[in-house]
Amino acid sequence: MAEASQSNLRQFSDGIVANNPVLVQLLGMCPTLAVTNSVENALVMGAAVIFVLTMSNLITSTLRNLLKPHVRILIFTLTIATFVTIADLVLKAYVFEVSKKLGPFVPLIIVNCIIIARAEVVASRSGLGRSLADAFGCGIGFTIALCILGAIRELLGAGGITILRDLGWHWHIDPKTFEPHAWVIMIMPPGAFLTLGAVIGVVNHLRSRGAAKGGA
Amino acid sequence: MDFGALVGIFIGAVLINNFVLAQFLGICPFLGVSRKVDMAFGMGCAVTFVMTVSGVVTWLIVHGILAPVGEWLLGDKEALFFLKYVAFIMVIASMVQLVEMYLKKFFRSLYTAFGVFLPLITTNCAILGACLLIDMNEVYQQSLLSSAVFAFGGGLGFALAITIMAGIREHVRFSDVPKPLQGAGITLLTAGILALAFMGFAGIGK
Amino acid sequence: MQKFIEESWLILVMGAVFAVLLAGVQTSLAPTITVNQAKALSEAIREVVSGTDRSEEVKIEGYDRKVYRCLGPDGNLVGFAIDAQGIGFADKIHLVVGVTVDAGKITGLKVIENVETPGLGNKIADAEWAGQYRDLDPGREIVVQKRPPKPGENEVQAITGATISSKAVTKIANEALRKVRPELVKLR
């Protein structure tokens, strides 16, 4: 049906731009601040979240007619905790170094507000197609937001970007030329807050300009 | 474990490795509940309580249930550890339920004041974060007392950060913040400066 | 009881299914993960004691961390590696220090884990800086100086701007050597 798939596509793209979980909905701030000290960390975290969000929405949507009001949240939590454990094991097996750098933040995906929110708002009320579109949209939106922040912080803070050393390939932007001038503070906690604050400021500015133009 | 070491752990958790400003735990309530000092302080107290109890209970679950049962069933005390995360979050969710029920019965006014924020303590990454940090640390794994001190210090550190932030925000309300930065933007920038300040505590251990 | 089952059958069934699923994933991935965890340490041992082919643990009286006998390709002893840990500037520092068979010289030092300040303190993980420990005397205290080390004085130079991290590494190494070396000499 043309209309249904139109809105699925919309659901997907909303998750990336108009309703970006990090930059618009302001959810999932903890990992956003913690793992954006490098693009590599951001990418791996993003992949893990896409996986958990997809599985969570998939299962929640499939079972949506069986959900009892009282145990609903517990069921969401149980599902999410299971898939986060799986993601954590997979990361430890295949990208061990990065998983160590991510520290407690992989298991902390369990309490990432984004996933529970999407389960509650979308997956528990919509069909499979819609729920999956939403999961991919929000997951990819999350990953993009994290990578933007990660790129800013790593470039300014470490002087270059290095990706996926673990899997045997490298991609970097000239660390040596920038390094002496790097602002180390960017890869430390204050840098995280400042970058996120600034980026949200920029996003809000762009959104209000967009709204003004649309209105006029 | 001698007293000096415990004090070190405590100060470490509150100041040097502050849960909010250095370890990025509990950011959502930090941004959401830091508007007024009394609410912030109340939230800080609730979180400290839940965090300390959860830290102790999850430690006991790992050492008192998962390890012995793993040993008994499968001969390896670490065999059942893959169930840790599920166990932790279920414990925390139930604990918050209990706190909620207790408050509703005995401290009605406090209960209504908190409103929706009370159940939100479950998804507060600081609580689960504290349990995970205890679990990941060799020293705390060997001593329940040091884990409890760490969890308690972590909660107090959160309370400290959120109360300071509330104090600042009450003032910022009357300043001329540029529109795009209002709300989350300015709070994050302020947090950044606070984090910078707290960085000065590093090295106190020496 | 009826109501309880009605409300919670789903969560109990899901719990059981998920437990099985998790057990399956865990069983299949556990071997890979164990290998990964051991790799960092065994690579570090190879770096600090050259010529090591494999290593075996040896229990040392009075030291609660691991010590390894390093064996060459033909099974003979080529040195010892000592695992040590302590507090740095930010948090814990985990390192391995290697000594010769007679525990008379340090063959190398490598920091395996640290969370020191990026760009400053975490230079302790650089092979270049840690190379200073090679050939020092494990029987004497190693001293950190802010100027280039004088030969024969058992010194290392601190990283500029990261004195505390540098001193922490040295202190951890000194402590470990102090506790382990006498026992190693006995083992000869």
C-alpha cells in the first residue's frame, strides 16, 4: 500500500533528522558524552545501539498484543538487557580493544532512554514494518549524531582520526601535523559537555530558522 | 581494608572521579531535575540511597548467588556471569518499585513532589553504572565494604553536582541566554565549565 | 495464583527463552573472548622479555599478583615477567616488568592498561618512554628525575607535564621488584 510505506519511510527519515534522538529529543546523553572521544568508539557504540534497538522493536512489536499493562516495562527491560548482553559478548569477541574503551557504556545501553522510549511510543503500538523503520531511523540518527561529535572532538583533541585498528585496517587523517596544536581538553570530560552544548545550540538555531521560514 | 584506603575511595568517587562530571553517568536527571535546588537535593538523596543499596545487593548477587550456583551446577564460578546484566537491572527496577511503594505509604508529600521522576531513577544510568563499575573493579570485587563506600560516595558526588548545577541554573534564569542555547545548551556548557573545575581535584590522591 | 500466572506468564516464558539464547551465545563466544583477554598480557610479556615463546605462572610468596617464567622456543628459561598494578594520576595503571634469569637486570617494562591524561600521562604507554627502564638494576630503587638520566644511577626521566604519572609507574615497578626479586633469586 503506497500510503503505509510512505509513512514507514517518513518514520525512518524522521529518526535521522527531524526527530533525531540525541540532537532533537535529547535522549541518551550519557553515552553521547562518554564515547564520543573518538570516531571509532562512536561507530561501535552506534552499531551496538542499532542492533539492540532493532531487536527490541522487533520483539516488542511482534508481542504487542500480548503486553499486559503492569509488566510492560519489565518486559521491555528484560528484552533490552538480553540483547545488550549479546551485543557486549560479540564486541568482546571481535573488537576487544574498543569494547574495553567503551567500558560500562555498552551494558549501560540497557538504560538508554532512547530504546525504552521507542519501545513504548512506537513498537508497542505499531506493526512490524513501522517499528523496524523507526528502529533503523533512530539507530542511524543516533550513530550519525555520535560520529559528528566524535569527529569534532577527536580532530581537535587528538589531531587526527583513526578507525578500526582492531580489525586490521587504518584510516587516519594526518595526526602528526595537528598533534602539537591539539586541544587535549576536547577528548576529556569538559570537552564532551562543551561540544555537545555547542552542537545542540547550532541545531536549535537551524531548527528555529527552518520553522520561521516555513511559517513565513 | 584500612580506613585510609576507604577514605581514598570515598573522596575519589565524590570529587576526583565524580559520577556526573567525570564519568558521564546520570546525565538525563542531571539535565532534567537541576532546575531548582530543593528538588535537585531531594533527587540527590534518593539516588544516593538507591545507589548504595543497589551496589550492595548486586555485589551480593554476584558473590552470593551467581558464583556459588555456577560452581555447584557447572563447576565454574564464572559460568553464570553472562546473566549479570539481566540480574542487575531487574534488581534495580524492583528496588525502585520498593522505594516508590514505601514513599507512597509513609512519606506521601515527598512521593507526590517527585512525581514521574521517581520511576525514572530506574533508568538513571548512574545507578546501573555504579553497579557495573563495582563489578568491573578488582579491588571492589574483593571487599563488600569498599563497594558500599564507593556506591555511597558516587551517590553523594551525583547529589553534589546536581545541587551545584541547580544553584547555578536558578541564577542563569535571569540572564540573557541566546535563544538556541536555552535549556539543554547552556546547561551543558555550564556543566563543561564545572567539569573543568572538578578536574582540579585529580592528583589529590597523592 | 491464577492472577499472578495470567499477568506474568509472558515474562516468565520470555525469561526462559532469553536465558537459553544467552547461554548459547555465551558458550559459542567464550573461547574467543578468553583468548582476547589473554592476548594483551602474553604480547606484553613477549615485549618485555625478548625471546619468549611461552610463559607459565609461578607462585611467589608474599606477592598476590602473577609472576611468569618465560621460556624460549626450546623450553629453556629466558627470564621472568612480573605483573604489577597500582594507582596513577587518574586511576589504576597495570604494567608488566621483565627481568633476566638471574634477576640482575630489567629487560623491559610495558604499561598494559592506563587511563592517564591523553597526550600527557598516557605517554607512559609509549615504547620509547618505557624503554628507559631497560638495563636498569632491579635490586636498587629506580629514581625519577626531571632531567636526562645519568648512566649508572638507575634513573629515568619523567614525561614533561606528567611527573605524577611517571612517578606512579616507577613506584609500582619498584614495589613489585622489591617484593618479587628476592624470591626469584631464591628460585635459581
